[in-house]
Amino acid sequence: MAEVTLRQFADVLGVPVDRLLTQLQEAGVGTKTPEDSIDDVEKKKLLTHLRERHGKGDAPAATPEKRISLKRKTVSELSLSAEKKGRGTTGPRKTVTVEVRKRRSYAKPGEEGGGAVDDAELKAQQEVNKQALLEEAKRRQKDLGEKLRIEEEARREAEERERKEREEKRRQDEVKRLQEEEEAKRREADDAVRREAEESARLAKESEEQRAKVEAEQAAPKRAKEKTAHDKTKKEKDKEKGPTRYGREQIHVATDKRGKRKTRGRPRAGQGAMAASGQHGFAKPTAPIVREVSIPETISVAELAQKMSVKATEVIKTMMGMGSMVTINQVIDQETATVVVEEMGHKPKLIKENALEEEVLQAAQPEDRESTTRPPVVTIMGHVDHGKTSLLDHIRKATVAAGEAGGITQHIGAYHVTTPRGTISFLDTPGHAAFTAMRARGAKVTDIVILVVAADDGVMPQTIEAVQHAKAAGVPLIVAVNKIDREDADPDRVKQELTVHEVIPEEWGGENIFVHVSAITGEGIDDLLDAILLQSEVMELTAPTEGAAVGAVIESRLDKGRGPVATILVREGTLRKGDILLCGQEYGRVRMLVDERGEEVESAGPSIPVEMLGLSGTPNAGDEAVVVPDERKAREIALFRQGKYREVRLAKQQAAKLENVFSQMEEGETSSVNLVIKADVQGSAEALQEALEKLSFEEVKVKILGAGVGGINETDVNLAIASDAVIIAFNVRADATARRLIESEGVDVHYYSVIYDVIDDVKKAISGKLAPEFKEEFVGLAEVRDVFRSPKLGAIAGCMVINGVVRRNNPIRVLRDNVVIFEGELESLRRFKDDVSEVKAGMECGIGVKNYNDVKPGDQIEVYQTIQVERTL
């Protein structure tokens, strides 16, 4: 018998440990602790001591009994589920322990009644005990179900109450914000009206004072003359009337028609100085009004005049004075409009055409939102029939592959699963075209790429394409070696083949995690999920959960019964029903949100994919989805984007032209040459890749985004669009689908049959990216002998060519005393009466300098040309 500790032995006997230690000391076993072991000898000593203690130690051996009784105990567990409600249970399952005890009697062989004898009474008692246990279990199950139901109802009521409180608080905050905005606008409007009224009153007062002062100055001599005449007349009359009875002259008081004395009171309301003069109360401002005029990138003459509060004829007159003949509906650029506004005495304010868009998006996405950890977004890629969808199927415990045509994924599926360690969102793509198309539109929705490779099939062409796309996107790559349950599985071969494409396992000193899985048996699935969550923890993925939602369109379709349906992957904030959503060129109110199981939900947080209804049309995959507060502004932005779509498309077509590499270098836009190589055989592809990569140096880098064998397909074109790359086709051609995409998107494709031509063209493109050198070269020099004036041509310089050649199309400098006084170009070059293109040294000619008439005898006209010296490798 194996030794056990005293604590375990006490549990078997059903006595306290302290009591057992006391009995062992009394039996002479010695001092022990509860963790010490006890062997069979010590057990016998304890048994002998207990028998002696109870008076059975020295008793004579009893007569052997003819019957013996054995007691057997059986323990089992009964699993009971909680009460069901709705479609699922309201709580966890309950386990009840059932203990059955049996007693059997055996007689000595050969004696009467030999064999097993069942104790009827014991059996009946056991049956009663069993029934009692079952009743007790049922009662506990019922109580547990009732308790769980009450707790569930309380929890739902609390959540509903909390949700209503949040909505009420949000509504109150919104009402308060709107009231504050209205109050601020009202105060601002009142202040503007008050300031305008004060300014008008001030200007009117100054104008009236100035007018009154002028009138007073003009009328002063006349009033003085009239006053003198009036005084003289009055004195004469007073002399005729004589003095009063007191000896003083009589005082005359003016009276009205009724004979009452006139009073000099204040004029009644509305009878000011302006009313007394009979004129209106408005006067022309003495100072000009300077307005701030907002000027977009393009504006018509009529709109510009309206912004300046002047007539369109005034703007046209000003532009005619500047030398521009325009009409009222003509559209002018921002620079010209700025000059016109400044010329007319106003202050220009330059604005961008997408200012409204930036303002709305910035208001919808405040920068002070608190960020929390978000689930990672994982894209599963790999070769056909390597088990991508089956692996995802096993992860989320569904049967997606069974519903696809031929077991091949025909559309993008977005799902999220919850594991004990966290939530993960998966994107199942039908290859790499959709993945690249989203990246081409600027959608950075993928955090981690899972590369599925079959252990029995190894690395295939689409596997290599997946590696190229993941590297071009700069996304971490985790390799899932699938089908390891097959007999011919060889995971080491997969590692060796991927090492060629710079995908090296961690155990070999690389950076990529390799996980062996089986989509059939489920082996390694937990390890794969742990690897994904570990990679996401290293990346520290965070996003704000509150506020307006920001996401990307994964896919969209036109449903016959529901209209436009878009799958949105939320990146920031929370998308709720009723929000105004702007998706690329489409907009609308969210009428319904549906998760991947087809169930309607109220909201979706970061990294959670949902289907939404309510858009005005079907957006493109990869379009950014933003929740905006105002539907009217969302409509304006959508219409603006639709109008700009063609210009953006043309810009994209020009971005990846091999001929534009030099101009892009001058503008500082390009520091590398991105290439996608497709050849007829693997050897040619490797040779081209190696030869072109050697052309890189410090200033310019040659990046080979992908090199493959076979014709140019749609995937290659999408990769070139996403990365602004040039496709090098060596002895291969594009298929029909790829040709249509190349024509529509304007991708730059070059076809070659000689490898040296490829190297030479790329070398020329790189040489153009080296900062070119410019130097001036002397061409000729002419000396002005005399100047002739012509009413049509202006000043014509009669010159003698003293050195080199004078050419009409070259730039010139006018020198006076060996000092440059003018730089420009020739307007005319004549020899006698004939127009000539050049005049050699020792010949006379007539030269007309364009836009310059101050040429004098003795001046020299120097002709030169600028030569660009290109740097080569």
C-alpha cells in the first residue's frame, strides 16, 4: 500500500488530525506532523493500541464467523442545466454529487446459505436515499434557475436604465451645446449690428459736421452783410418811434401768428439738424470699407464681385486695366483673383476647396478622445485550397466553406471571435486582389496577416504573391502551416522554401512566427490565437471607443430587397443606428446594423465588422467611413468628392509614369523607383531582379515589390496601383482583365525582350533622379551701333555681331558698361528686310528686344544658352 500523509489518513478515517496525532503518540509511534507519512507498521501499532484501549486486545480469538458483510460505496455526478429562456440558457450548468452505498453478505463456502445475500432493508434504504437526493437536486436546480432568472432580469433592467441615462445625458449635452452656439451666434450678430450702427452714426455725424462747417463758412459773409443791414434798419425805425416812457428804447419780441411769444425749445423727436435741412439721414462714408474676401482655388468673376459687394462691371474694368479681357461668367484662378482683390482695396483670404471637408471631419474626430486597447484585425491569405476558409471555419465554429461555390471563397467575409484572452477580427479574402485594392485606396485596415501554407503542398505562386503584398503593406506576417495531420506533411520543407523569400522562422533567428495547425482536427488552433494576441500586444493597438465612428469599407453590394449594403470595419469610436455616415462619394443615415451572424445590433465598436443599410449608393472597397453631425454637410462633401473624382483619377494615372520620375525628383516627391517584374521563366525574373537591385545607391533606391513568372494579371496591376510602381514585362503580356484595368487606371507598363534594354531604361530613370547640373554657354555678342524708332515695333537696335552667333530663340542680356541692365529674349531679328533665325559674326542686323525699349548706342547684347548636364551612374 502506498504511503499517505497523516492529514490524508485522518480524512479517510473521518477524525480530526489533532485527535489522530494524540492517538499515535499514545500508541508509541512518536511525534509527527500532519504532513508526515504513515506506513503499514505504524497503522498496525495504532490499531493494536485502539483494540487494547477498548478491551479487545487480549481477548481470545473468537470463533470464526460463517458469514461476512462487505460495504461498498459508489460516487457519481449528475449534470443539470439551468432553466432555459429564449434561445439559450440563462446561466451555467450545475453538477450534483450522488453517493450510493451497498451492503452485501457472503457465507463461508460449503456452509448453508453460501454465496451473496442481499440485504433487503439496506437496498430499500438506498432507494429512499437515492430518491431523496434526486428530489433535492431538482429543488436546487429550480432554485438556481429562479435565482439566475431574477439576476438576469435585474442586470437587463440596470443596463437599460444605464443606457437611458447615457442617452438622456448625451441629449442634454447636445441641447446645451446647441443653445450655447445659438447664444454665441446671437451675441456676435448683435455686436456686429451694434458696431455697424455706431460706425454709421459716427460717419453720419462727421459728414453732417463737415457739411455744416462748409455751409457756415460759405454763408458767413452773407449773414454778416444781412445783419448789418438789419441793424441799420432797426435803428432807423427806433428813432422814428422814439423812446419809451422810462427813457429807454423799445424792445421788440418776436411773436407767432397768434401773437404769442416764440420759444427756443429743443426740436421734437426726429427733427434734428438733418431734418431741419430737409435732407435724408444717410451720408456716403468718408473712409473706404475694407472687406475680407474668401477666395477658393477657382472662382468666377460674378462670384468675386458678389463677395466684394461691387458690381461685376467694376471687376471687369479693373481686370481690363490690368491687361486681362474677361467676361462675367469666366472662371479665374486663385492667384489672379488675389491680385484683383488687392487692386480693389480689399483683403484676400485664400481657402482650399476641401476646407469644408477638413472642417467637418476634424469636428467629427476630436483629438482629445481617450484611447483604449482594441482587438487586432487579421487578414488570412494564401494559395487556393490551402485551407484558409476551413481554418477560419474551425476558429469561429461555423460552416462558411460549405456555402461557397465549389468550396472557394467568392467574396470578402468579415468576422470576429471571442477567445479567453481577447477578441480577434478576421478578414477572409478571395486572394489578394481585394486586399491590394483596399490598400490602393489608402485603407490601412489590416494589422496582422496570417499566411496559410499547406504542409503537404508547400509554397505555391499565390503564396509568394501573399508574401510580396504583406511586405509591401508593411504588415507583420504569421505563417500557419496547415494540414499537418496528412501523412505526407513536411513542415520543415515549408520553412526552407519560405526562407528563400525572406520569411524566416523565429527558431532560425528570424522575425516570423510559425504555427503548425490542422483545420480538420483543430490541432494548434489555440497556439495560433495565442500568437495573434501576442503579436497584437507587442504592436500596442489602441483606439478611442467614445465619440463619432471612423472606419473603412470592406465590401459593398446592391441588394435587391434592401438597397445598397456596405460592410464597415470600425477603427475608432462607436457606430450606432441613426448616425449620419459619409463613405467616399456616398452618404446616408444608418438604418440598420447587422453582425456576421445575421442578427441586428444597436452599435459596433473598434475592430468590429458590421453590415449597414441606408447609404445613397454602393461605396468602393477601402473608402473611409466617417460619422458626421450634419446630413446637409455630408451631402455637400459627397457631391464635392464626386466632382473631384475625375481629377484625382487623372492625378493617379500620372503618378506612376516612368517618364515622370525626373519631374517628381525635382519636386521632392520620389526617393525610390518601385518596380513589379513579370518574366516568362524564373531564371529571367531572378536575373532582372538581381541586376536592377544593383542599380540602387545612396540617393536613389530601386525597390522590387514583386517578381513572378507568367503573364500580367489583375493582382499585379493592383499591386502597381497601390504602390505607384512600374510594371516591367519581359517576354510576357497582360491578360484581358489586366489590360482593361491598365487602361482605366493608367498604369505604366513597359514590354521588353532584351534584358539590357530594361537595365538601360531603369538606369536612365535613376539618372534623372540625380540632382542635375546646369551651366550657361556663351553663344554670341552683338554691339549696338544705332537705335531706330518704329511706331509699330518700338526701338530697333542696329547691331554688328562681333563674336559668335546671334540666334533668335536664345535668351539674351543687355550690357551697359559691362553691367547687366536687362535679361530677356529677342522679339525680332532681321537682316535688311528679311526675318532670319541667326546672324553670324561680322554681319550687321536689326534686333528688337522684347518688353524693353531703353537700348542705347554702345550697349552690348549677349546671347547665351543654358545647358543641362545630366549626372550618370
